[in-house]
Amino acid sequence: MVQGEADNRHTPKTVKSARPARRVLFALLALGLLAVVSAMMIAGLNRTGSVFGLFLAPFMPEDDSLKIVAVFSDDDEQNSFIDGIRLAVDHVNATKEKVLGRPVKLELVREDGIRVGTELETTVSKTLSLSDRISRLQNLVAVIGHEWSDTAVTASSIYARNDVLFLATHATATSLTNHSFETIFALQPDNATNADLIASYAIKSGYKNFIVLSDKTDYGKEAANFFSEAITKAGAKTVFRGFLSSTRRSIDDLVMFILDNKLFTRNDYDAFFVVSSSLDETAEFIRRARDLGLTVPIFGMEYLFSEVVERKVGSSAMKDVIGVSLYDRDSTASAHAREFSADYLKAYSSLPDLNAALGYDAVTLVRDAVNRAGTLSPDKVSDVMKIARYKTPFLGVTGPLVFDRDGLITDTEIYVVRHDGTAFHTVAGITIPLDRSAGAPNGPKQVEAPGPDVRNGGLSPEMETIAK
């Protein structure tokens, strides 16, 4: 036997013994790949744009959903704004019409909170990047939110440039709508209007001397300026104006200064006006002021009517905290508002606040405007939303949802809400637009509750129209 033949006899045995090992290896690899794909499918069922979606796209039916993006802060432990949006999306998708017959998918996007020491340049840079990424999403029908005026104003330029419908639910800076961007809408009155209302209520309630405190954001400084101007025109006085906190001073330091300084005493002021972009900072000031015996009323803006602030401060310490609201939770006139309140209570075991109402209204307004326009074209939808003022207004749980040519909400009512130690209640209101030629705060027509002086037990719950 030659050597080659001996080698040939042994070769098949060697190959045969290797094949089972290879088969096992291939089987394990296949099982591993299947496990990875399955895990990706399970993990990604409720996400869009994930890798598994791209991998399986050719084998899956096309997603016909329209996207509504809600941009919110990560500061809140519980977010009534998002809860209101979720409830609205559920209601929209439960109807036969949906949005032009297509379901809505909610995309949640977090934006960084504005904190003490945050540079404006940093906020602007992050917001520009975030809003640009959002603008590129497929099937995007609208963006809702941005919880600060600084971020909303910045983002509005990107959305306008990319022809994206943007409903700003929180921003009240006058600069949001003074650029006349076609697709940008402000769902709340601006700082000038809100400050006029709260100043008018404060003066009519007998308060004459104020400590005015704000943060250093454009929103805080603008709101404080409008309020100070309004009370000065009415003959009242700003005893002291300062900032809530800084990198070198805490809220406790500020409260101790108010208690112990030599510039003024407790008899020199009878109310605070406090405005900040930070709910945490606002809540901390209210809580510490009450802890240290400062029981005078604390006036503020629209953000005070917040479940977050109330929870952080505690109901009893919220007594005589007074803010502005587009949403009248006490009203029983609208069946739509009553149904919303009941549904929200059932879903989340709490009554809705202003943020919840705004989130709900924003989604349903998008649905109604798109369906009325009969198209997804942002420009045409925007025209329909503005023309509705002269035809058939949209109606939300906060009241009429109509806008002027610049996209600012108008022809509706805003309210003063006052906490009685248990809950917020509506105590006054005006109709906008205001006749500023009459001079604020005496110009706005008032809707106030009759009853005893607000310093002696508050207003009675019955509301009556003083002037219309």
C-alpha cells in the first residue's frame, strides 16, 4: 500500500467527525441571531425609528400613523401636561374620523430644564439641535409644548423654517409671535396680558405695596417688568425688587434677607409677586416663606396653577397663592370641559390643572384643524386656524381656541385662580383682547365674585359678571 492511499482512507473519517461540530456551531449561531431579533422586536414594539424596524420593514405592513411630538421637561416627577396629551390622543384614536382617517402616534421628547446658572447660549444651542432633529421626523403633523419661553422662542425659528406646525402651550413671551411666523401658535396669552390681569386683581383687592422677585431668564424679567409697570400706573409701589436665587445665594438666604434687612420691615409690604421659569425654585420659595411665617399673598403668573407646585409645597401652605389661568376648572358651563375633567379624574385620580387642559386642547385642536382643512399642509392648516376667528371658532376645554394674524390666542377669557388652602378656585377674569388704550390695570373688564374683602376670608364662590 502506498502512502497516499493510506492518507486517503483516513481523510474521510476526519471530515466526518468535524461536521457535527460545525452543525452545532451553526445552530447555536442561528438560535442566537433569532434571540437577538426577538429581543429587539419585544423591546421595540412601542418605539419608532429603532434598528429592528429598519431590519423588518420589508416584511411588515406600512405604519400609517401620523406623529404628534410633545416636548416636555424632565424636571417633573409627574407630568399633568403629558397626561392631558395622552388622554386626548386616546380620545382622537377612538373616533371614526381620527385625523383624516389616520391614527395618531404620540412621540415624547425631553428637553433639558432651565436651572440656575444655565447659560442662555447653552439653552439656545441645545434647543436648535433638538428642534432640528424633530423637524426631520417622517409623518410629523405637529409639535406641542416646549415648557419655557426661551426654548419655545428658539425652536419656533426652526419649525417655521421647516414648515412645521408648532403649538406653544407654555410660552408667554411676547417675542414668540411678534415675528409673524406662519405656522407658530401661542395657546396662552402673553406676559403683558397676564401681568395686567394679576395686577388689576391685586390692586382691586386692596394690596398696595409689593416685593417683586424673578429669576434671570427673559421670561422672568419680562413678566416682572410688566407687573411692576402695571401696579405703578395704578398708584401702588414696588418696595423691593430682586432675584429669587443665584449661584451665590439660596432661597433661604433670600427669605432671611426679607425678614432681617434694614431697608424695609414687614409693615412696608403686603404682598409678593414671584415669577420664575423653574417650578422647583418657585415651590421652594413658597414653602420656605410659609415655614418662616411670611403669610401675605403670593401673586404670580400662569405656572402657579400647577399640580407640581401644589404637591411640592403642600396644600395648606399654598393658601393665598394666586395665579393666572386660561382654564377655569370651576366652570360647569361647558359640557366638553365637564367631560374632560371627569375623564381625567378617572384616568389619573386627580383633577386636571392648567397644563393638563392645555395639552388636551393642543391635540384636539390639531385634529379639528387638519380635518377641517382636509389636508396635512401646515400652511393651509394654519390659515384655517386663523380664519376660524371670523367663521366657526374651535372650542377647547379652556374656551374658544382662536388666534390673531400673528398666531397669538385671542377672543377668549383668562382667569385669576386663588388657592384657599385646599385647592385652586377661580375668583376673577377678563376677556381678551384687552383695550390697552384705557390703561392697565384699570382697562380690563372684570368678572369677579361678590363677597367679603379677600383679606378676610376670601371671595364667595358665586361668580357674577360685573361688566361685559
